[in-house]
Amino acid sequence: MIHRAFWGVMNFFVRLAGYGGSELVPRGTVDIFRKLMVETENEHPGWATRGNAPGHAHQKPGIWDMDNAPERRGQSCTWCANWWAAKKLLGD
């Protein structure tokens, strides 16, 4: 899946931008990153509109359901948190 292929890149982008703004990321990189996000949304239509990252279906947006592994139950989902942070940084 596309979203698994660039999760690390998104995590890096969000953290880098958090330290000094998205202007630290070269413009071409931002454009490629935005394209990957659109492709990921297209691969999982409708998921993001429910407050989760594409491919995730938490009952409470961004929070692991109680039927997940004990170490995840009720915890914030990093994929969802990074997804929405990246969307905000990109102005989407």
C-alpha cells in the first residue's frame, strides 16, 4: 500500500516542519509529498472524512479501539496524528 511506503517520510516531514516550518522542506519535495497523500486518499476513499488517516477506521478518530492489542488500546494513533499534522502543514 502507498501509505505504508511513505509513512516514514511523512513522519520526518511533520517533525522537520515542526522545528522550523515547512519552508525547511524543498518545494519539489512538498509537491511530491502532497501527490503521495492524494494517491493515498484515493486508495482509501472516505476514511479521512471520518477523522482518521486513510486505511484506519478507529471508532473514535485517531484513537486505537479497545479491541486492539493491550499496548495500543485507547492510545493515540501515530499514523492518524501524523496524517492530520501533515495535512495542516500543507494547508489542506
